[in-house]
Amino acid sequence: MHAEAPDQPTVSAPRPIRFGLSTPGRTDLGPLLARARWAERAGFSTFSLSDHLDAASPFVTLGALAGATDRIRLGTLVVNNDLRHPALLAQDAATLDRLSDGRVELGLGAGWARAEYLRAGIAYDPPRVRVERLRDTVVALRRLFSGEPVSTDGPHLALRDHFVVPRPVQGGSLPLLIGGNGDRLLALAAEHADIVGFTGFGPDRDGHNIRTHANRAGLADRVALVARHSAGRAHRPERHLLLQLLVITEDRELLATTLAQRHGQPLLDVLTSPFLAFGTVEEICAQITRLRDDYGVTYVTVFDPHAEHAAEVRAALGPDAA
């Protein structure tokens, strides 16, 4: 009589990596419509707009794009929470979700461009206050999108039996992305977001972005922080990374040397930064899959100037790309 073989552990296939494209707001709608349609054909998962007072409104613009596209998700990367009251933000996001038949991915941030605040006469509070205010917004949005009337009595938000009209198609499942770099913000994202966005930079006291945690050890530290704060959740948030550069080149070291000299960084830091993807198509594919295998990142976004190269890499990834 032979002993039964022990059950073999089930090994699930690695999750495919999806690509997003981030474009600045523009007032010239024609090229933007063409770009969104191109991104949809190229297989990008999300077409996102930034949110600044010196550019077109992301919600108005995405509303126009909703009628010109069919499948691609429409996102904000990211909304400055301090520029909109949460009741208005909920209305804008829900309306866009209706117009796009449930394709909205709402990216949120605590705000960082101090000069923009000053021009608009908005108080630029310390990071702790801005993140606390964002937390109140996120908690309220979850309930509003689910159809609940919401009352709050906190120092940053006072709603009285408020409800959102129209209801979003996705309801309470409308995905929230919270992006940033600091401890407080990433802890908030880990606890409440569907998608946590790693940026590799954050604002200093004057609201100027500076690179921190932009190397491998830094990203590992940020990922570990998110893992700790999301440990009690039934569904862990998806991990997203904002690539600062994606360039196909046959001479990786030459480009790295140029970047290191331009930004005053050590060459090794540039060559190994997880927020920079450059080299041959094969080398970039290896860098992208390493983000998934080493850090659990299954969603990357590139900026518009790198879109064509990103599309080529996405195609080369084959089944590894969503």
C-alpha cells in the first residue's frame, strides 16, 4: 500500500500589469480627444488628467472624453483635495461616472503646490492637517457613493444628511486611488484606498517637490509601510507606481550618465531607481516585471511624452500586461 502524496500548494499566476497614461490638462480639446482614443487602441488601462489651477478642469475635460471613448478608464492623478469641497467633489465624480458608464478611477491627494494655494488665497496648512482633511473626504466619499446620507461633525468637514446626486454607476465600488509619498498619506491610503500610488517624491515645507524614497530601499520602505497599515483589510489595495521616465534606448548607461549629471545624482542611483525605466525594450520589460515581483506593483502610469515607448513595452510584455 502506497502512502498518498501530500497535496501540492496551488501557485497562482502572476497578476498582469496594467498601464496608465497621465496627461496634463489642455484647453485644446481636439488633440486630447485624439490622444485618449489612441491610448484606448494601444491598450492602456487608464487615461488620467492632473489637477492644477493653471490648467483645464479635469472633470469637465474627462466628461468630454467620456463620449469619445468606449473602454478606457478615466482618472484623475490626482485631485487636490483642498481645491474642492467634498460634496462638490462627490457630485463631479458621480456625474463623470454616469457619463462614462462606470469608467471612473478617482485619484486623490492632499495637495502640495504652495504657490498655487497662495495665488488662489487658500491656506497652505501643515501636512498633518491636509492629510487629516483628506481622510475626512475619503471616508465621506465612500459612504456617499454607496448611497448613504452622510452627517459629519469633524473639524474639517460638516455635512448634514447630505447625499450625492446622481448616484455613480459603480456605487460604493468606484475605485479610489490615493497617491503620495509621506508616512501619514500612505498610511491613509493603505487603510482606505483601492489603489495606493507611490510617487517617489514629496513636497518640502515650501511646497516644492523633492525626491525621497526614490531608490530601491526607499520604495521597499514605502511598500512595507503600506503592508503594515493594510494588514487588517479583507482586500489589500492594488499597488501603483508613477514612472517619472520610460525611454527606449540602446545605450542605457549613456542616458543614465546624462540624467545623473542633469539632476546631480549618483550614477548608480539613476541606474537602479525603480521610478525610472530605460534601456532596450527587453531591459524595460525586465524592470517592469521586477516592480511586480519585488514590490507587488501591478499598475504603472507614465507621462504623456513617454506614451509611445510605453505602448511598445506593453505590447512586448504580452500576457504579463493587462
